[in-house]
Amino acid sequence: MQYSADGQSDGTATAQFPQPGFLASVFRDLGADEGPEPDDAGGRATPGRPGADPAWDGSQFPGSQPDPSYPSDPSDPNAADPNHHHPHPADPDSTDPGEAIAAHARAAALTHHRTLTVQAEHDRLADLLRRAALPVSAMDFESQLRHYEPRPYPADGPGVDEGSEPRWEDFAPAEPAAADPEGGPSRRLLDSGYQRELAQARLTHQRALREWRTRRAEAGSPAADESRRAHEAAEEARARAVREYNESLEECRRAYRLAEPAAVESLLERALAAAETATQDLPAPCRAVFRPLTRTAVLDLDLPPLDLVPSLTGYRLAADGDIVPVPRPPADRATDYLRLVARLALRSLQAADAVDTDEILAGVVLNGWLREPGAAEPLCLLSVDADRDALARTRLLPPETPYEDRDDEGVYADAEQDEALVRLRQLGAAVTPDPYARTVVRPAAQAGATVPAAPDLSANEFAHLVRDLLIRGGLAEWSVRLRGPAGLVATGEGTPGSALPGRWVVWASRDTAAVGVEQIETLAEAVREESAERGLRLTTGRFAEEALDLTAEEGHRHIHLIDGDGVRELARTRLGLPLAAGH
């Protein structure tokens, strides 16, 4: 309120502003033109300006908006009440739209950051898939040989001859041709270019002469002699180390050609370790066990952890402001893990096949094991039983343009179309359908005891063992008709005069139960259908008494029987290697 000189109010209101220029800022925010500052320092309100009327809503100024702190309706019963509280945006009890917008922006930024983190995990997986499919270098014996190249003594520079002193004639520049044939040598002395070359040649000659004299002086010193002797001793040590390494490598090669287990396993593990260089950030060690009885390598591959494959596609911001993860379909995640596992398995198979240049291996069995912390036993999620012929017929690496690089299909591929998984299935591999459900497969073979038993062998190993035993006995032209995990059916032709003459039908199996009469009758019928002369029933178990009595009869004397003891005796006598008794 304004007061007159006698201290009475004159009824006019006075607006108090917290700081100079406040009114100008209000006008600027409202979009009105700024006028000149009032002359009176007391800021007396004038008609037509804010503060002159309590019900003023600012509509007199173009582009202005009413203050939400004051009622816009003069008929409001609370408008004239000075004690009535009007909500203000600065009031903490009121809802601030700006703060809500800022909180939403922060949540959106956090959602985007978490999504980028998930995308980085997907990019790393795609990079691992690419690098796991890179070709491996063959770590055979030739590539491991070392070569010695002598290093010269540092004081012996190239072209240095300590026996002759540098001569000036070797450094003097050529004299310029005289313009006047009648002119004397004094004319050449006036040539400035020749004088510069002459001065440079003298400096070079003096430097070479000084270095030559220094070398001669140092050549006879005890320190120089000791340094030269140390250099020669070091070179002799280097040459001896290379020679000894190559000799030991040649010894390993001879042992490898003799199929000694230690030499074969050492070469295989070197090749498997070299294959991991492309994915050193993804440890996948692979151990090798060689069985001389079947000339088969059993590889145990440690599979990567399941959480390596991202379980989310990203994050989204819900309507209520919560950050919600977006999970991936379980089938897609399982497929991506199997794609990576298939590439690691193919890489190990290729490394073992490429290093076997002398063809010692008859086959390779690879088991993929998932070893989880706290688990009592590892889980077998992958098993491959491949012979040498199957490895030679199968391209172990994906094509030059991997499936994940094709623009029309995206980064991830279906399990039925993935190249690595297709090739593993062509090798007869057993692959878990769902690794995250911990669904295991049966290993094709166990790399346990040093001397295996028949149940420890894979299907290919058992087939190779039976073939080797019978071929050593004289049965040639071996042809497998049927083969399964439990055994095989084959035909063979024995040469006259051998232990197995004529045409044979062979039925070999790994049985725990006794072989009965029905199987003997079935074999006899197969002999008649194949127009063979004899039949051989081989089992790692035993025969029932009825079966033994049947083969003693006249109509079945062409059927011959070999039980588990006979198989072990044949392995010892014909192959020179033991076979343990069955479990």
C-alpha cells in the first residue's frame, strides 16, 4: 500500500519485486514488448499494468498467459480471500510436469544404455562365430622344424677388411676435364665444384682411416677378445639347441609312425592348442587320448558356459516408467549356443585330421562336455564318431561366406539351416536338442582306462577291431552291410589255404546277454541268402548252451562261434594289443 505524507493509506497497491529487472523478464517471457523502466523508484503501479487490479489476468497484453497462481474468474468466492492457498508449481506438494518429464528422460536414457549393452553381447557372439570358423594351420612335423641362421659379430660390419689400410686413391674424386688442353694443372684448382668434392673426400678418407686404426687397436685388447668368444659361444649354444630340438622332433616322428600313444597324443594336443589361437578369449581346451588297438583318437572338448549366449534382445520402457527386459525365445538362444558348439567341434576335428599326415588315425571320436561349477558330473551335449573316410568326404569348415554374414537372413540362423550343424549331422553326430534344459546325449566312446574294454569302444572302433582281426586271419574283400551301435553284419572272401577260406557272412555284436538259438538260425538263413559257404557269429559276451548244441548238429556245422574270451585272445595274438574284459 502507498501512504501519504501524514501516514494514511491512499488505497493504491505497490508491487515489490525481489530483484531489479524482474518485470522486464516477465514481459520478455510473456512475449510483450519491453517498455521503459518507470521513473519512480517505488515501482508504483499504473493503470493498465499488472498489479493495478487484483483480478487482472494479463489478457490486455498480446501473447500473454494468465498466472496459474491467481484465479482467472472474478466470481470465484476464494479469489478475494487473502488466506486461501492457490497451488503453485514451486510448491513441493503439487505435481511438477517438468520433473516428470526429466524422470522419463532419465529412464529412457537408462533403457537405451542397457539395450546397447545387450547389443554388444550379441556382437561379441557374432564375432566368436566368425572367428571359430577360421581355418586352422596344420601343426605337422614339417611345420615344427626349426632352422638356425648364424648372426655375425656386431664389430664385424659388412665389407670390413682389417688387414688393409684405407688408401687415398680409393676416395679421391675424379679430376674435371680441362677446357683448354694446353692449360696446366692450375686451371683445375680454380674449379669450385671440384674443390668441394676434394674436401669431402678428404674428410671421408680421414674418418675411415681413424675407424680402421681404432679397430686395429681394439682387436688386440682382452675385452674385445672376450666379447668375441662370448658371441661365438652363444652362437654355438643356439645351433646346438636347434639341432637337439630337431633331433627330438624326429624321435617323436618315429614314435608317431609306430603309433605310440604318447607321441600321437602329444602331436594331437599341439594341433588342438594351435587351433584355439583365433578365439583365445573363449577358452575351449581339448584333450586327446589315443587307442592303439583301434587307432582311434578320443577327444574331450570343454564347451563354453551357457550364459555366453545373450538371453535378452534388449530393454523397453513401460507406460508406468519401469524398465522391462525383453527376453529372447528359448529356441533361438539354444540354436545360437549349438551353432557355436558345432563350430568349435568342427575346428577340433579339422585340426586332428590335418595333423595326421602319415594317416595313423583310423577314426576320431569327439565328446563335448559342459562342466558347470558345483555340478557333480559334466554333461555330454555333443558326440561325434567319425572314421577317416568320413572326415575326408566332409568339408569341416563353413563356406567362405558364413551364414551370419548374409544380408537376407540376418545374424542368426535356424538350427536346421546352419552349415556347421548340418555337417555334424552328416557325420552321424548326436547333438542335444536343448542345452539349457541340460538334455544330455550318450557319448560315442569313453576315454577312460588305458586298456579299453569292448563296451568302451565306439561303433566305428568296434567295426575296425572286427575287420582287423578277420583280415589278419585271411578274410579279404571286407564289405559291411549293416552297422549300428551294438554291432555289424558284413561279408568277406577268404583266400584258399588261409584260416578263413571261402565266402563268409559275419555277424559281430557287443552283447551282455547270452546269444541264443534264434540268432544262430537267423545267421544260417543269411548265409543261404548270400550264397556263402560259412557264417561267423562273434560276440564279446557268451553263448547259451542251446546255441552251442545247435552248432554241433550236422545242419549248422558251417556256423562258427567266437565269444568274448576268443575276441580278447585274437586281439592279443593277431594285433599284439590287449583288450580288457567287458563290464
